[in-house]
Amino acid sequence: MSKLLDPCQRQEEVAFSTAVLIGLYVFERFPTFMIGVGLFTNLVYFGLLQTFPFIMLTSPNFILSCGLVVVNHYLAFQFFAEEYYPFSEVLAYFTFCLWIIPFAFFVSLSAGENVLPSTMQPGDDVVSNYFTKGKRGKRLGILVVFSFIKEAILPSRQKIY
């Protein structure tokens, strides 16, 4: 199994984020409610790991985790608007407590559709398989998302010969 798809790797990230949140509560006296919501979010992430890498977009765990990401960001913005911390510390909080786990899930799921043995031909490497797949027809994953965003923001002109 690819390292990106390893559920143990995600468990370590959730455990690390949980330890950081507990440390912030004990040593820095961050607000109890904000830390509590962060710990509950990590518990929901552990629930997502039960079926990882198969995540249903309509599952209650996934929907709850998306909502909790928004709530966590709101609480963090509120806290850091009232309390002064250097930018590097604020960025560290957002990185380790709010962004690392959802980003890891996203990258794992996007990479997973191109590294599973059923999607590659023998002798293909992951990178060439990912980029040549689009030339054969259907493109998947992050490449499609970025192509859509690029076309929405900077529409290309059609060449007329």
C-alpha cells in the first residue's frame, strides 16, 4: 500500500494535532471551547479513518468534519483577533491544528486514484501515468480541479486556423 494511503500515517497526524491542542490548553491557556471543538474535530477525523481510503461524501462523519473545519476557523479568527500573537505563531497554529489533517486527507485521496494497481499499466511510473491519462480521455483528481479553476479565472481563447 502506498505511504499516502496508509491509515496509520493519518492516525499519527491526528495524534500529533491532538497533542498540540492539549499543549496549547495546558501551557498557553487557549480558550477551553476552542480547544474542545478542535479535539472533537480530531475525534471525527478518527471516525473517517475507519473506512479510509473509502470516504463517502454523503456520510455524516464527512459532512460533520467539513462543518467543524469552518467552525474551527471561525473560532481561531475570533481568538487571534482579540489576542496578539506573532504571525509565525498564528501560522503554526493554523498549520498544525487546522490544515494538516484535511490537507493530508485531500492529498491522499487525490493521489490514491492514480497509484492503485488497477489504474496503472506495468512499467508505468506514477507521474507519467497521472499526466498521460488526460491525453487518453478522462482526467481525474487534482489536475481536473486546477484545470477547471484556471479556465474559470483565465479562459483561454480558441485558436482559429
